[in-house]
Amino acid sequence: MSESGIIDYAVLIPLLPMLAFPVILFLGKMFNGTPTWVKNVKEGGIIALTVMGASLLLALLVIKEHMHHVGTANIFTWFESSWWNPETGAITTKVFGVGVYIDHLTVMLLFVAAFLCFLINIFSIGYMNTDPINDNRNHRFYAEFVLFCSGMLGMVLADSFLWLFIFWELMGLCSYLLIGFYYERPSAAYAAKKAFLTTRVGDVFLVIGLIMLWNLFQPYAGTQGALSYAVVFDPANIAKVNPGDLQIALGMMFIGAVGKSAQFPLHVWLPDAMEGPTPVSALIHAATMVNAGLYLVARMFPFFSGAELGALSTLAIVIACIGGITAVMAALIAFVQMDLKKVLAYSTMSQLAYIFTGLGSALWFANNGYEELAAFAMGASLFHLFNHAMAKGMLFMASGSVIHEMHHAHHEVAHHGHDDDHGDDHDDHHDDHFDAQSMENMGGLASRMPITATAMFFGSMSIIGIPLIGGFWSKEGIISSAWQVARKEPVFLLPAMLVLIGAGMTGFYMSRMWFMTFAGKPKTEVAEKVHEQTAWIPIPLVILTFMTLGAFILAGMHAGHWLGDFNNGHYSNFFDGIGYELEHVFMNHDMFLFILTYVAIGLSLILGPSLAMSLYGGSLDDGQKAKPWMQWAISLSAKVNSKSNFDNSAWANSSLSESLHKRLHFDDIYDAAMLKIVVGFANLSAIFDSKVIDGVIKTIESTSQEVSRRVRSLTTGSARDYIMMATLGTLVIFMLLWGVA
Amino acid sequence: METEVFSTEFWQAFAPEMVLVVGLVLLFIIPNLGEAKFRVPLTKVRIPWLFGGRRFKSTGSPALPGMLGTATLFVALGMMVIETIDGGLSTTTVTSGDVTLLQIDAFSRFFEIIFLAAILMASMASLDRVPAHTFKGNKSLEEMYDNRRQADLYILMLTTALGMCMVALSQDLFVLFVGLELASLATYILVAFHKESKAGAESGVKYFIVGSVASGIGLYGLSLLYLEFGSLQLSTLSANWADGSILATIALGLVLVGFGFKVSAAPFHFAAPDAYAGANSPIAGVLATASKAMGMIGLIRILLVIALPDTGTDGSAIWIYTLATLSVVTMTWGNIAALGSTNPKRMLAYSSVAHAGYMMAALTAVGAWHWGHVEAPADYAEAIVAAILFHLFVLVAFKLGAFLVLGLLEMEGGASRLSALSGLARRDPLIGTSMFIFMLALAGVPPLAGFMSKFLVIASIVSTSVGDQWVNGSISFSDLHWVWWLALAMFINSAISVFYYLRIGVVMFLDIPEEGRRKPLPYGASIRMAIWICLVATIILGLSADTLIDMCYRAAESLKLA
């Protein structure tokens, strides 16, 4: 089924940024350092912004058109080819081309990706272009940035798993390049390598999974590629495939998703990836790329609903368990992090894990015939993906804003505020080991950075799941779905329990982060001098704050139902929906769910934050006052802090705390394993490579060069010889013709 | 539509070619206009007649012939392209008495477009490559020579174009031969255009000698054909071919040599690397594309139009083994020689020998067109011919493009060593990247035009070798026609060729620029423009080739093979 209309232009959404990539790179190379390039074009930032704006606009048009029906279009047929299968002797025609596939899932992620790419682009212009370290290389940043956006948008729009994989890898490459943007820093180079190699482990499994999938569906593919959605999502085809094999294939693909979305046990790369510039952390490692894994798992939904009942439930349980384990593990590690961005990184991991658990529940329901529950769980998971992307993108940008201003303030302090031009002396700026990202150096910023503090305030509340704000709507849905499965399938108790505990833990570490940064008295001289001053940065913060606060409107419009039901889901009028939603959440007729809701709210709203307040709360210094919507929280925290005599030294000295500081030893274990096994194997293969493979290659090379030399030596340079050869050739032609005639 | 020579319809139909003729005449006249006066004998009356003498400032400008030549080619090409796209192309036959001389159809127009496009690119590039200087201050001998020769260069280019068009249009082997010689003689001079340089003069003479011998052999073949059939008309020869004696076969072999030299098939290719290396790069590019296409017309006319057995008879053409041998030898020889070649121009010359081998392999498959009484054999044949035409067309994009990049390098010195290219990507990223894309296209990397052309050629050979065997159910390898092996040979050869194409990339991207070549490349607006056009064509024709493939099919159909 192919149709025309705006969908024909959907391919431009990833294509425009992809074309902008070489343009920015070459123009940057040509005009680097010239005043126009720096001032007016913002070293390529304006070009990138224009392109991302166009992509966003197109994406919105496509979304408007396809809110209610699945759209597929063959955008471009490259060529058709018939081939002959020697085994069966049959001739098959295959069409090679590009197409797009747009359903609810695509629409949602398309919006998230295009919208956040655009906003973070605005943020980057404020953040990157004022950082003296970036002098004369921001064109590289913007070029890689748009290439990444192209990868993400392309992956979402792809109409086959093959194209999905191609764009998936494109994102992987850009992630590597951007994490290593400050390549002269060994830690950044190391982090880039680590991220690339860790996700590579997952990607190898993804390839294996795709190959298996191809093998399974190839007999039924017809003229299309065996990995195109039209083939693999056809229930008739799914019914013909052996479910056991299908489960293994999907499991392999899931490992790829685990790597990309930084889930246990392939999660180690994400915290280190924070070495990249903050816009990169916001875009790639919080809002978009890490969602690719979720997208892949969500895409598997038709397999689960189409396959034999119960045949794939093991995989669904595995997905949910991985999610549950990661949710708690990451939250635990986040307890002790001092680096602002690392807290957010672990929080990302933990929230993505929630979505995995939700998807696991949805897939379990789908595979066991509970269609309505499956749709509900799916909707909740995807809605959480949406809320999380908005909130986390905002949180990272806000943290970037804090770090940026801390740098500036530190600079002013270190140079007695005299020189505004910070061109050449950024070296000593790094020599004195002031950590602008550490929360130990912050405190009391709520009044000094009101916009940033507000954004972080509501962002944190959304992540925690404070009732009525942002992520609350979706997180409740995930937790209740997980417990609903657990009522039917006891093994599911593990992930269900873990996500419930995780809710309280989220409340603690997010509050801890906010209070340590924004409440209390400034802990350093630098923090006193901080103020918001950079243009461009606040714009996306304000927009996203409203997006986060507006989540209840989406919830009222049944966004969850719409996202969950691929075929019949419709969003509804806000006023019709909100009453139903509120009743469903707060006054559920099912006693079990009713209690569950209030337990979850109690954990995340009361227990977590109050613990954090008692440890890290405090009023601002005299004369400073935050905006009223935050001031109450600060005052409350000061009260809680002074009333409680909570002594946490026992905890701080415990062995658990220590191993949390060491990130639960995952890195040590992996490093040890690498050293022993991988390096040993690498040495062996190095010997094989240099002796056997190189030997063969070199022999071929020298032989062919020798043959080439001899052949060329026939070209003597003398016309007489040429004519003689031509005469000989004529004789040969005669002999050959004679033989036939 | 039939028309007599020099009738009204004739002028209308041949308007683009007439533009070339007018351009040629103007190129003779305009640079010679001056203030000269003619004195009436025995009187003192002097009548101004404007020819010779002290030239006007405007007409004496050394830059004028270049502009004039390029504009002429552009107008002629534009007229042809518009005519083809509009669909206003009708078959027009020119007769003189009962002899058919020329015919305009989709096939001939397609080739004319190839020729004019290639020569237009070369002429645009020559505006910078052989620059015209206005005399100010110091004038070196070379500059003076260059200025004096401006008109010569473009006259020769237009002559080449005219000769090639004649080859494409001809319906009579004698007319074809005249056109071939007109174009060839002009190219011999173009190769030796820089007669001061030893390489240029020597290569020109060598190319001339070997070319003349080949032409002589070919002409002898034509005379034998005339002896046998009493006519050199394509239609007559084609109709009577089946009744020919051994004399016809000998003639066929001799003619094959003549055209084999033009497409630089082994072992008649020896002069080609020398000629390419000695000529200006844009001229070498014309030799590798337009001149090769001209030879290909000859081969198609003689092998496919004349010497192809009729559909009614069983079996394959008699030349099929000959051509198969030649094609495999040619492609292998070209590739192996290119492997070790360190002169980029020679490397490209050998690569163009290999490309000739690929196209001859495709021609061989046409010879097997109705083996085992294949249903609708003309479909198979047309698919192959269309693939060859497509290949010839896209060669203009990426092979000529590669030569133009070398031409840009020649503007700052030689381009006869591989090291001349070193660090090109660093010195000029856009040019370096373009060259790399041209190399990838030559190697046949998707999604570029080169991939599409190789794909079409190989796919059409394979589908001919399968024929309609599969209708009977399952088939095995032994059921295939042996031309299948040619596709395999082509495949292996393509794999070998990747080595030397990618080596250019390695040198450009990884090596450090050699001493004295650290500065940015010379600017050259029009040569760069020509390179961009080639680059865009290379990419677009790879991604979206439908229109061009349709054109190729229409051209192949107009050959009326069945």
C-alpha cells in the first residue's frame, strides 16, 4: 500500500540534515575564523538551525497528516533486479529502494526527535559558541550534530529493519565522534572509545538477530526485502514462522537495544559519555539516541501480538527483568554521585529501565492475549518515553546552563573579574582543578539562576513522578502494568517490586540533586558569583518547562491510549478525558491498583524527597529569595533539615556506599575481563594477522605488481612494436574467426 | 521521413550540426578580421575588406575563440537535448539517389549528445587549462604560443565533434569512415597540441602512426566488403550478410581491427596510454570517452546491425568467440597494467582499456541473443545495448571528471606522477572529494553512476545467458549459455580494479603534499564548473537513472535489431 501526499516529502526530514553535514563541514573549513562565520553564522550553528527548523516543520506536517492512520510510502525506487536462485531454480524480482513507514510510534518519536534536535540546536548556539575551548572547531560540532539528527530521524522513519540498522549505526558513529569532541583530553578519548566498543557488543548481537530474522522471513518476502516492516509485521507471515527461532532472533535484537539504551549489563558507557559537550549529553545521551533501543523493542510489538499465545513470554519477562534490575541499580549509584551530569546520566539509565519494564509488560500481555492491557502498558511506556525525553533533555540543558555559568563565574573569580575576553588563557582555567560540574561547589543557585532552577525544579518533579506533573501519568501506568502482570505471572514480581522501590529511590536522588545545587548557602566563592547571562540558552528551557507542565493535557487527551493502540487508538477531547484519567489513577475501582497507586505516590512524593531534604536541604543565604514556586520547597527543606538529626555517617562509611562510589565495580570487572581475555585473544589474533593474513596479502601484492610490470613492459614506447602487436592481434582474430567459419 | 540532401527539411533536421558548422566558419573568420584594405590594381583606390591586416582589438582578443567554441558546442548540445526531451525527435533519413547517407534517430542523437557533452566539458576546461593571456608586461614564449593557438584548439575540437556526429548519423560504412577519419585526424593533432613538450609531440606522432595503420586495415576490410556485396549501405549489407562468402568474414576481421583501435581493445591499445599521458588532460578525457564511444558505434554497426544472424536461423553470430576472447584479454590486460601504473593518466588510460573490455563482453552477449530459440530475443539484445549506451554516457561524467581534476593539477605543474595527487584532499577538500567520488564511481561503488552501469551490463549479460530456460522449471548451471562466464570475468576484474582506484584515495587523503605543492590549487572557474557538473551527474545518474535508462532503451530500440 503506497500513498501520496505530504508523506512523499517525509524523506526530506532526515535528508536535509544529512545534506547539511558536508555543507557545514566544507564551509567551516573554508571560512573558519572569519568574522562573518563566527558572528553571523555562529560557526555553522545558524545553518544547522535552519535545517533543523525545516525538518521540524516538515515533521509536524507529516505528523498532522498521520495522526490517525498508518502511512507507508515507497519514496524512491532505486532499481529492480531479477535474480535466479540456483537451489530452487526460481526467478525472484527484488525491488531496491527507500520507503517510509509512519504509525503512532513513528509519529511520537518523530516529534520527540525533531523537536528536541531543534531546541538543543538553539541551546548549542548559546553553549558551544561562547566556550573559548571550542574556538575554530564548532563547525565540526554542528556538522556532526546534524549528521546525528539525520540518523535519528532516519531511523524513526525507516520502513525496514535494514534501514533502521543503517541509521542506528550512523548514530553510533556520531555518538562516538561527539563524545570525543574534546579529543585532546585523554578522558574524553577514552570515553568515546568505551561508548563505541560497548555499544558495538550490543550491535553485533543486533546484526545476528537481524540475520536470523531475515532467514526466518525470507521465504515469504516476495518482491520486498525480507526485513521490511510490510513483510515481518504481516500476521500471516508471523504465523508461519517457528516461534522458538523468532524468540531467539528477537532476543538477539534486544541485546542490541540493551547496548544502545545503556541497560544492565551494557550500561557502563553512559556515565563516561558525559565527557562530551553538554548539548551532546542532552540530545544523544538523554533525549534521543538512547531511546533508539526502546524504539526497537516497541517495534517488536506486532511479533508478540501475532505469534502463538505464550510463545514469546520468556523474552518479555527477560526484557522486564533487565529493566527492573537496571532501574534500581542505576538509582543506587546515583545516590552518591557528586557530578551533576553523572547524576542525570544514572537517572536516564534508571528511567529508560522503567520504560523497558513497561514494554516488557506490554509485550507479555500482547503475547498472552490481553489486548486491552497490552495497549494500556504500551501507551504508558511510550508516554513515559515522551515525558522522559522532554524532561531529561531539559534537565541536561539546565545542567549545562549551570556548568556554563559556573565556568564563567570561576573565570571572573580567578581573574578578579577584570578580563571579559577569555581567549588565550583557558589553559590555566583547567590547571587549577576547579570542577565546575561538581555539586560540592554549588549550592544556593535558585535565586541566582531563576530560569534554570525553575526548569530543573519541574524537570526533577516530572522524573520523580510528583502527582499531576509530567512523568507521573506514565510512571503510574508502568508500575501498575508491571504489577498487573505479576498477578498473572509470579516471575514478574521481581521487576514489579524493583520498579516500585525504584520510584522512591528516584524521589531521593533527584531531590538530592536539586537541593544540593539550588538550595542552601553557596558552598564556594564561585557559586556566589554565578548569574544567568548567556543568550540562547534560556529559550529551550522555558519551552520545555511548559512542555513538561503540559503533560497533563496530553494525558487528558488520552495520549496513552492513542500511543498504545496502533490501530484504533484515538486521542480525545481534553475535558472528556481528564476526568476519566483522574478517576482511573486516584479512585481506581480495583482495590489492588488503588492501594498500589498510593504506595507509589507515598514512596516517590513523601519518602524519597523528605529523606533528601533532611540531608541536603537548607535555606538560601540572607537577602536571597527564589521565585515563589520554588521558595516553598526551599523553606520546607530548611525546616525538615533543622528538625531531623539524621546522621548518615554510618551509611557514608559502609561498604555499600563505597562500592556505589566505584559504580558497583562493573568497570573494574569489565576491565579485568578485558585485560585477561580480550587482550590475550587480541595478541593471538595480532600474530595471526601479521604473519598469516599480511603474508598472504603481501605475496599477492608483490606478485600482482610483478605481473603488472611485465605486462606494462610490452608497452615499449616504440610505434613499431605497437604495430607488430596489432598485426599479431589481427592474425589471432583471423584464426578465431576461421575456427568458427 | 525521407529527405534529399540540402532540401529544406534537411536544414531543419540538421540544425544542431549546422550550428557546429557555422561555429567552425566563424572561428575561422572572426579572429582574422582586421583593418586591411584592398587596393584596386593600378589605382590608388583602397577598399576596406576587413580580412587580415591589423586586427581589431575586440576580434583579436585571444580569449575570443574559446568563448566562441564553447558557446557553439553549448548551443548545439542544448538543441539536441531539448529536441530529445520534447519527444520531437522523428526519424529522418537523408538519401542521395537510392543511397541512404545519414539518419537521425534516437540512437544517433544519443551518441551525438555523448560526443558534444564530452567535448563541451573539455572545451570548458580548456578555457583555463590552455589559458589565453592578454599581452601585458612579460610574455614568455609559451604564452605567445598559447595565444596564437587558441583558434586552432577550438577549431580542432569542433572538427572532432562534427566528425563524430557524422559517424553517429551515417547509414553507409563509407560515410562512417569519412566521419571517423575527420574526427581521428583532428584528435591526432589535439594530442600533439603542445608540440614544444617532447611527450606531447612524440605521443601525437605515435598515436597517428598506429591509428593510421589501424584505419588502413579497417579501410581494406571495407573495400573487401564492397567487393563482396557491391555496396556499403548498412541496409544492403545487413540483408545480404547471410549469403556472404569467406571474403565477408575476412572483411569482418579487418574492420574489427580498425574499430578495435578506436575503442582501445587489446592488443590494439598500446598507443592509448602514451597518447593519454602526452595529451592535455581534458583532451585525454575526450579520447577516453567520446572517441571510445565513436569506436563503439562502429562495432555496434558492423557486429550488431550487419553481422548478426537473423532471428529465423538457429545459433549465434560467427564473431562471438573472437569478441569474447578479445574482451576478456582486454579487460584483464587493462586492469593488470593499471595495477602497477604510477602515472595517474596512464592508470586512467589502462582503466579505460578495461572498460572497453567490459563493453565488448556485453556485445558478445548480444551475439548469443537467440540461442536455443529464446522468445523475443530482441528484448534481451536491447537490454544489453541499452546497458552499453548507459555505460558510455556515464563515463562522460566520471571518467572525464577524473581527467578534468588531473587537468586542474596540470595547471600548477605536471600530473604525471601519483605523488602529484598527494594531499589533494587537504589542499582542496572539495576537489579531493570529487576525485574520490569519481574513483569510487569508476570502481563501481553504489550508489554512484558507475555502479549502475556495471550492474546493468552484468545483469543483462546474465539474463541473456539464462534466456528463457527458467520457464521450464528449475535450471542448473549447465543450462546456461557460456557468455555467463564473461559476466564472472567482468566481476573479478572489477574487484581487481578497486585496488588502483582506491589507491588514488589513499594518496589524496593520507599522504603529505609533495614539495612545491603546498599552496592551494589554482582557481580556474570554468574547469571547476565542469568538474562540478561531472560530479553532480555522477551522483544523480546513480541514484535516479530512470530517465537516462529510458533514453538508452529508446536508442537501442531504434537500432531495429530484430
